[in-house]
Amino acid sequence: MAASEFELIRRFFVDATAARADVTLGIGDDCALLQVPPGKTLAVSVDTLVVDRHFGADVDPEALGHKALAVNLSDLAAMGATPAWVTLAITLPAADDAWLGAFMRGFAGLARAHGVQLVGGDTTRGPLSITVQVQGLLPSGCGLRRAGGQVGDRLFVSGTVGDAALALRARQGGTALPLLQPRLDRPTPRVALGLLLRDVAHAAIDVSDGLHADLGHLCTASGLGARVWLSELPLSPAVRAACEAGDWQLPLGGGDDYELLFSIAPDRVATLQEACTAAGESIHEIGELVTEPGIALIYPDGRESRGAPIGYDHFRD
Ligand code: ADP
Ligand code: MG
């Protein structure tokens, strides 16, 4: 690696994020050395964002830095893990100081907010691509899997769904939706909610590919089906207007929500609701898990349909 690239690492990555006592050795050696406390299990997840696939070349670098970490923290949240460490592999067309500075403001701001330390990575030249791997901690034996759903579980989703898809649709159509744009560009990983769910929910997943597709994953993993009352979906006003006009694609098929979808036994709902209210986390009951496989959508007019999954699939034309 050229000297200037070591200079980049020193200026932009070393000391950019939280400083944690459990990092024995951070950026600068061949490996980072990290202390997993006794009785804890490491939860690990990685995601790649590629130019022209996940974002345009003209993307706001600060928002991209935020989002690259947020989508990974969302995976930890869906597992009920506490974020701890992160590595960052970044491929850049050129050593652009202003771009990298803005990217790291977004990335490091979110990392510090969650007490996460950047402990290593890789910096190379090429078409813009960002790979982030996060590590979180769980009490050993814990972890919110997709597979734990049980018949009769109530199905909940956090926040609102479809906002990011509507913001993307508007942007592609050349308009801006200032209220919804941050939902697309700067998603909020539901880390605190994941911790509240860890000991009470049966199954959980984060909604990244669209509610319908991700519910399908939870159902398949749990060996069950689901019934969803579309009238109960938490929707922001603009998304609700689209749905009332008959377009349910936004909340069901639109991706990038990064809300948590989970199932919970009916007798645990009241306690969870109280805990969520106290913590300022919004959750909404949207359906239930049933024996019959597949997803039944119950429209507000009472019509019921078992449509094919309409989530986003990277290998589908
Ligand atoms: P090596 O050749 O041993 O892989 P590098 O020269 O790639 O080491 O990196 C030097 C140090 O800087 C390593 O500790 C590496 O983890 C860190 N590093 C490189 N790029 C990044 C980055 N984008 N973010 C954080 N740390 C980085
Ligand atoms: Mg390297």
C-alpha cells in the first residue's frame, strides 16, 4: 500500500469512532485483538453497498457513511445483540479527502452514538464499494432467530413501513419528499428495541427487502404461515395515500425500511407494549402466525389474497 494510503488511514479511520476498553489492539496491525467477555457470544454480520446497484455515484457521502453502518447495526438489532466493533473495507476511485471526510462523519457519528469502535479494515482503489462488518455481543444461549415463531404468536412491526420505497420512487421521478428522504438515506437501526425483544420475542428479522419477503423468511424459518391485516400496517400519511389508491407495493414490497418484524406470544404482548412505551419505541400489531404455510393478506375491504412475494431480489430481472 502506498504511503499516502497509510496517511488516509491515520487521518480518517484511527480514533474516528468510540474508544472501547475491550479492544486490546485496534487499527494499525495485521489483525485487531478483541476481548469477548466470558459468558458472551459474538454476533457477526456483513453487508456490501455497491455504486450503481445500491446507490448512485452522486450519493451524499455523509448519508452513505451513515447508511453503510446502519444497515449492519440493523442486523445486530434483529438478533437482539449489543453492537461493539466494526470493520470497514472501502474501495474508492480516488483518494478524495472531502468525500472520505464526509463519509466518515456519517459513519463515525452513528458508530459513536452506539458505542461502536472501528477496529480495522481495508482501503483499495477501484469502483466505489463499501463493505462493513459488525460484531455485537449477546449473552451466550440468547439470540433472536427467525426460526422461533409459534402458532398463535402475534406479529408486530416497528416504526412505519414503505417510507424509503416512496422516497426512492420520488427521487427516481425527479421530485423530493423532504419528510421521507431521511428514511431512505439515514435509516435508524432499532438497536434498543432489539434488546427489549431479546428475552420476550419468539422470532425476529429486520425489514430490508420488503415486509412481504422478510415475513416470508421468518415464516419459512419457523415452519409456519402468517395472516396480515393490511388495515393495521403502520404507514406515514403519504404511503397511506398510495395504499388507499390501491398501491400496496410500497409497504409490502419496498425495501430499506430497517424496521424490526417479530412474533411474540399473546400473553407477553402487554408487558412488551409497556416497556416499548417507556422506552419511546413504537411497535404495531399487524397479524398472527398460523399453521397454514404462506402469507395471507387481508385487505381493508375484507378481501383476502395469497399473493406471490413481491420483495426485492437482486438476482431477479
Ligand atoms: P494489511 O496489509 O496487513 O492488511 P493494511 O495496509 O491493509 O494492512 O492496513 C493497515 C491497517 O489499517 C490495518 O490495521 C487495517 O485494519 C487498517 N485499515 C485499513 N483500511 C481501513 C479502513 N478503511 N478502516 C479501518 N481500518 C483500516
Ligand atoms: Mg489490508
